[in-house]
Amino acid sequence: MSEKITGRHLERKAILYVRQSSAYQVHHNLESQKLQYAMQARLQALGWREIEVVDDDLGRSAAGTVTRAGFERMVAEVCLGKVGAVAAREVSRFARNSREWQQLVEVCRVVDTVLIDQEMVYAPRQSNDRLLIGLKGSVKEYVLDLLRQRSVEARREKARRGELLVNAPVGFLKGEGRLEKDPDRRVQEAVCLVFSKFLELGTARQTLLWFLEHGLQLPVCNAREELQWRRPSYATIYRMLTNPAYGGAYAYGKSEQATHYADGEPRLGQRHKPRAQWLALIPNAHEGYVSWEEFERIREAISGNVHGHDQAGAANAGQALLAGILRCRRCGHKLTVRYTGNGHNVLRYSCWRGFLDNGQPRCIAFGGLSIDEGIAREILRVVQPAAIEAAVRASETEAGKHNDVVAALARDLEAARYSARRAHKQFDAADPLCDLRSNVV
């Protein structure tokens, strides 16, 4: 037994701290777990009979941004003077940053608790041991940062070449250094239908409503990267329309991790970066569902649908024909539309932004019925020569909408029949009565 361990230490219990950084290590790196749990034998050999294993933090990183309930409980029991020794396979298991590591060392020094790893016994009250474990903690932190930096730089260089494939969006599969279209025809045609409907309807919201109105589903990937068909949401449509991969481009570094503090604790979040700050954007890197030029037009259309000072925005509900188009000549703000009357069918254009934002005097306001009627007459006068042609095109467009719905439902029906036939074959292959009946016949 080490001379640093006294009877006062042995009277109290020992805590063995077991931790692995990720869920993948917990499920696949089982040898590391066995080595850590084997430290109980070392504690027993040193004289402890009461040993508590704290393994609540399996699958949690010790980098300092994740709350570790097991580590906090262990430090609390050490502060109460209930622990004579704190053990781990190696000191880096306790913490990967100096703040938490020095906190544990200082607490152990105050209550006279020894630290034990696979090599030595450290007494924090001894200056030499405190210096040694402090150096070990600093070296471990430096090595971790160095390895992380090398890994990140290698990852960045691979991304700049367009060879780093982290995940494949719906409709694509990972190929040899590039994305390839999903061979499932139903998936391909569903993705193509999203883009064609946006080009027809003009907004992501209207595209979503069209799919919901006709009861059509879209493919999505779950947490296990399995393809499933679900009722679409706005986020599903928007991500598909704005992902450069569908335009045949390789993109990396579109977002980054951002740390913020909530209730005194650090929290990791995601922050989307402007396109100019992306690490890599390589057009025509693979075959897309639309051309890169068409994807850029879609992106500009989505940006133009956002209401702002310099943008008309998407059309809103209401009778006004010029909403979001007229501007005040005096201040330059867009005129707002107000509806009055019993049926809210009397519209009025007015300039209120200067008053609402800065308390400036109201600029202008005027009735909109006569103006809208005049604009409508002029529009009808211009399009009247092509009225028959426009009616024919409208009829063709309506027929095309019906054909799109019928084709999509036919693909869903074909997929359901295929799944039923496959399940039937699997059932027959696994049913022993099927073999018995064939033998009797």
C-alpha cells in the first residue's frame, strides 16, 4: 500500500469514475470500459472495501459544454468529506479543461482526498504531487486541442476539394467521392415535383399547401438515416428548395457551432452563415435535380418573397392589387393597406412607416378602390388580344395539375403494392405451414 494512503482515507469510501466521450464509444469501444471498471481491483488492493462506481457520464464529453451529472455528484460528495479517494483509469477521464480539473484538485486538497490512476497515487496536499497532476492535466488538454486542430484542418482541406461527404440529402446517396441520385424512381419524381410546383406557384408556402391539399407525401430521413414517407412540413419543402446539392453543387460550411449561456450554463447551438463565408461551394460537382442556373433563380425568388424595406414580398391575402408595390415619394417607405367598412372590403393606401418607426408626421393616404379599378381595366385592355390563348394555356395548366396528382398517387399505389408483395413473400418463406402444405400436395 502507498505511504500516501492513511487510515483516515480508508475509513471513507472510494469513488471510481468511469466515462466515455460519445455514444459510439459506449457501444463499440467495450475494451476501454473493461479497463476502466477493472480499476476496482486496484482500489481493493490498496485497502478499500467500500467502492462506489460513478458511470452516469458514459457517452458524455468532458470538454466543458455538456452537463455531467455524475461528475457533479462526485464533487459534491468529496466536498462533504465522504470520499477518501477518487480514482480513474487516467486523469483525462475527469476533465478535458483546466477549469473543472483544477476545481477537483483544489476540493481534494481541502478535504484530504487522494487521486488515483493506473500509475500513481497523488496527494493534493503535497506540493510535488499537486504540481505533477497539474502538469498532467495541462498536457492532456494541450494534446486534445492539438489532435482536434489537426483533425479539423484535415477535414477542411478535404471539404475544399469537394470530397468530404458528411451526409446525403433526401434524393441522393453517397457515391465514390460525390453524391449520386437515389435509384428509387418514386423518390426522384417526388423531389422533381417539389421544384416544378415551386416554379409554378412561386412560393414555398403555396408549394406546401398544394401537397397538403392533395394528400401527397414526401421522403424524409429519420435519425438512423432510414428513408420514410411522411406528410410534408414547411421546413421539409424549404430545406429542399434551398439546398445547393439539388442544383448539382457541393457545399460545406454553411453553418457553425455557436456557444451561448442559459441559466449560467454553456449551450451549443447552430448559426447559419452567409454564402460568402461558406468554406466550399463547387457548382456542377454532381448531377442535380435542377440546373445550377435554375437553382439560383429559385433562391432569388425565395429571397424576394421575404417582406422588407427594399422588397415587395410574396402576395398577401386581400383585395388590393398594388400591395407591396407602391412607395411614398416623400419618405420612400412602402405604402401599407388598410381595410375598412362592414365587410372589410373598402381599401385605403397610406404611408404610416415613418410615424410608426420614428414618430414622423403621416405622409399620404388615399382610397384604393378607384386606383385598383383603373389598374384592372388597363391590365384587361393589354391582355385582351391574347385572351383566347391565355384561356387555352390555363386549361392546359389545370390539366397538367391533375396529371401531376394522378401520377404521384399512382407511384404511391405502386410502392404500396410492392411492399405488400414483398411482405407476402417473406411471410411465406418464414411460415413452416407453407412447407408442410407443399409436402402434403
